[in-house]
Amino acid sequence: MSEEILTNREQDTEEHWISISDMMAGLMVIFLFIAISYMLHVRADKEKIEKIAVTYEKLQSDLYADLEKEFEKDLHKWNAVLDRQTLSVRFKEPEVLFATGESEVRPAFKNILKDFFPRYVKVLRQPDYINDIAEIRIEGHTSSEWEAGVSPEEAYIRNMELSQDRTRRVLQYVLLPDLSGNQEIRYWLKQYLTANGLSSSKVITYSDGTENRGESRRVEFRVRTNAEKRIVEIIKREKKE
């Protein structure tokens, strides 16, 4: 009798351990599926990021190429440069732009803007770019200097006021019908064109790190593309697929 009871207990123990091993095997399969699913998700996210990067890089590269093609013969005579990284056209001859300490746009700079701005807008409104424009920034930059006896903090504030006044004057000028075109184009520009006075927050420096005061006094036209919007669209499209 005791042997029969012992045998039954051994059978129950074996069945108990078999149940546990079956359960552990099932859990391992579940964990394996979770791991595989996670790896596939990471891989899909990586592919999305790569696609976004390629899309953004191509847009930036194509826009730079078209701006360079449009203005390559004029940049030198305007003493301007086209920056590949920021897609900005930088006018860097302060004596031509404004009188010292003044915000009135000088006639020489008006003549440059009269030639530059309509062609600039024409490039940005091409079918390949018009839906990817987030902002067209007119940026006014100054050096850090001001009158003698003024503290650096006060000089920064005064230069901020001056740079803001100057960019507003430039914006006001380029929105004239002769430069901005018909009413449809002016309406479009009012959605994207902004005036931004930045004082001496982004000075140009020499290779040794010291401020290049002449180069720092400048006006830039910089376009920002809506890469963020494209990122959201790509992710949404991928989720639907």
C-alpha cells in the first residue's frame, strides 16, 4: 500500500514538473516573439529615419543647387555668399547696407534687393519647393560694439533694437509691389516672410575665435524647410502601410 502511495506521489511530482517545464517553454516562446517583434520594430524605425534623412538632404541639396545656379554670377558683385548648410544668402558689406547706427536702407542696397528678391522668391515658389517652405527669414546681425562707455549688456540691447529696426525696413521694402510681384505672391509671402533682429548673438569670428566686426554686421535671407512636417507625413504613411 505504501509503495502504491509512493508511486502515485512520484507520478504527481513528475506531472507537476512537466507542467512547469511546459509553462516555461511557453513563456520562452512568448519572450522570443516579443524580442523578434521589438527587433523588427527597431529595424523599421531605423529605415524610417534613414528615409527621412535622405529626403531632407535631397531637398536641401536641390534647393541649394537652384539658388547657386540663379545667383552665382551676382554674388561677387553684391559681396554676398550662399551658405550650403543654412541655405542663407548673406550680404556682408555693411557700408552698402546701412549707415552706421541707422536703420534706413541705403540706395545701393535697395538696388541689390530690387535685383535679388524677385528672383529669390521665384526659386522658392518652384513646384519642387513651394510646399516645403516653413519660413523665409530676413535676419539682421550686428557686431558687439557700440559707443564708448556703454556696457556690453546695454550694447547688446541697443544693437537688438537697431537690428530689428533694420530688418523691418528691409521687409517693408521687399514687400513693395515692384519687388514682391502680384497680390497672390504677396499674400503667400505674408505667410512665410519674417523679420528677425538678432543683435550680436551670432557674430562671425576669425580662425582664432576673435570677433570679425566687419563680417558680423550683415543681413541674411535664410529659408527654413518644413522637414519636421515631412517627418510626420512619412511616419504616418509608414504606419498605414
